[in-house]
Amino acid sequence: MTQNEFRLPELHFDTSNPDPRCACVLVLDTSTSMAGEKINQLNEGLQAFQTELRTDEIAQSRVEVAVVTFGPVQIAVPFTSASEFRAPELVTTGDTPLGAALHQALDMVHERKALYRSVGIPYYRPWIMLVTDGTPSDGTQQWKSAAQRIRAEEVKKGVAFFGVGVAGADMHVLSLLSHRQPIGLKGYSFREMFVWLSGSLQHVSQSQPNDTVTLKPTSDWGTL
């Protein structure tokens, strides 16, 4: 059940494609603190992500991408196949309702997995990547309840969560969201981050669902 005040968008799905699916939700901070070079570089990184995904035919048929921005919380891109993904042009506004944005992403993943099951399509563990430069503005309870959901999903291998902190981010909060250690972005290395993400999703999509996949190090763009 969604914990946000708006409904999930209509779920679009190509039932003619029998390939297993790998869903990925980007949860991107577009609060006013991201204004200037940060948002410019983030937009350039998204463009690189779009380009990189299209270099792999398997990923184009298996990877599905959605984009949630905050604040306010908005679904900038509903789940879309990699072949049809178009990077949105993000603008900054509002505060940092990080908890609500994470709940929205988790709801979307839950609904997407239910859709896969309903049509008999296998799927890989969905990914959620959070990118933020601030501290949650929607209250401790909101982000803590999101953290509980993330950690519970991680334990049962229901989702792979990656938290990325841009300069100014509350890394302590990020460390409490997931069992996985958060990553500090090196400068504004958004392009390198999205190239890594695209390559990782391509690698996952070429494996079999439930296989263990070793990801490349994040050292080119982030620090642990």
C-alpha cells in the first residue's frame, strides 16, 4: 500500500517480450541545494546513462528504468524499457523529502514485481539508487520507516539498494538506510557514476535470475 498522497502511475508492460526483467529506480534529489553545477552535472550524467544503456541489445530488452525526484516527490519517468528511456531534464525546487521518495520507489518496485509475477515473467533483483546532497526534511519517522523497509527487502533479496551522497549529504543517515555502506560521490562525478550503473545493469541482465553477480569497483567515482 502506497504511503504517499498520490497514486502510482498506470503500469506499462510489453507482454510480447518473454525476457526476464531487471527493474531500476533512480531516486534523485532535486531540492534547491542541488542548484547550479550539481544539477547540471546530474543532467549530463543522465544523458550518459541513456546513451550507455543503448549500447547493449540484451539490456535494452531486459532493463527497465524509472526516475523518482524529490522534492516534492514526483515520478519523473515511470518504468520504461532501456531502449525507450529518455533522460528527463531535471530542475531544482523545494526541500528534501527523502523518506517519502524512498517509500515511493519501494512501492513502485513492489507493484512492478507483482506485475511480472502476474504475467509469468521472471525477474532479477530490482535496484534502487538514491542520490542526495542533503538531510531529510520530512521527519525522522519517515526516513526511518523507509530504512526498515529497505533493510527488510535486502535481507530477503527483494531489492539491491545503493545510497550515494553528494557533497553536503548526511552520510550518517545514508548509512542507516541500508545494510550496504553508502558511497560518497567524488566531486560531481555523476557521469562516471551512471556509466558504472549502466555497465552493472548490463552485466546483471546478461546473467540468470538469482545468479550472484560481481560488480565493478566504484572507486572511479565514489569513496566508501
